[in-house]
Amino acid sequence: MLEINTIYNEDCLTIMKKLSDNYFDLIITDPPYGINADRRHGAGGGWKIYRQTGWDKERPSKEVFKEMLRVSKNQIIWGGNYFINYLYPTMCWLIWNKGQRGFSLADGEMAWTSFDKAIRIFDYSRVKFLNAEKRKHPTQKPTALGRWILNKFAKQGDLIFDPFTGSGSFLLACKHLGFNYIGCEIDKEYVEIAQRRLSQKTLLSLDTKQDGGFKW
């Protein structure tokens, strides 16, 4: 039995293999895409260079995805377009529209879901995101995105799991909205970063227009 509202500093596959079927109500996660995101930087050094630990050197194995589907009733997996051969066809994709058309960066990101619903789009500019939160991870997602997902796809009492916690944005969204969660992150330093974010007590701002949730 796992302790709720806890981040485990372990390989998620090791943890999931010990769990029963449908242990979690919902997985919301952003696995490594295998694109060396930790080694990237912008032209002229314009982007922050993060620790180059090789965590994004390759995609998780097919076995990891098999276990994610087994231990949870539903799943939302960011970067699902990188994992098509591990998943099954779905009508419900989520799109994060970053509002940055005209730049060299991608206009948005995609998430595969297990839900039998229509495609949904989250409009939240990358500029707004960078102004609202300090980035601690090169592929960090907005906490507002996590709240938007929970408001649309989770129900009261659900237990949420993020097997690739990173800097903890999805877990922070769970805390904001009162959902119990469990996280797993193999990198000890990112575990510590996520724990610090989750320990914050001060409410910094409120954005009711965007998602009806909080920003800490």
C-alpha cells in the first residue's frame, strides 16, 4: 500500500509492478520523449541550460506503458504522439495551444487519453506560463494545465498518479484542487524540487478567467 500525497524516489516500473489492477483512478503524466530535451538551449544561449543528466536520452519501454494502462482506470499521457506504437487509437486528444505561432518553437503539445470524448484544447500562452511560474525543469508543464485537466477529467475522491513527476506541476494542481495524489520520480534532485513546490503555503495569485483555479 502506497502512502498518499507522497513522491517516491524510485523507478516507476518497480513500483507499478507491485500494484494491483486499477489501483489509481487516473494517471496524468509527461514521460521522457527521447529527444534529449535536457541538452537543448536556444540560439545565443537564450534558454536556460538545465542539468544534463541524460534523463531524456530515450523513451520509456513498452513495459512501462503496459503497466501504466494496467494500474489505472484512465490515463492522460503528454507527448502521446511519440508513443503511438505503445498505445491504442483514441478519439480524445488534448492540445495545449501555447499561443506562439510565428516562432521556431512548436505551436503546442499533444496528450493521448483513454477517454471516449471529443478533442479538447487548452489555450494558455507560453509567455503567460513563464511569467506565472519559475521553471525548474526543461519540459515543465503549467500548473494551470494540470488544474484544467482535473476539472474536466477527474471526479471528487479520485486518486491521481504521476509516474514521471519531474518538478511536480501535476501534483501541485492536485493539491490546489484537493485531490489525493502519488508521484514517482527517479531523479532525487527533481524529487526535492517537487517537494519544495508542494510545501509552499502562500497563495500568490488567482486566475479565475483561465481555469477557475489557483496559482501558487
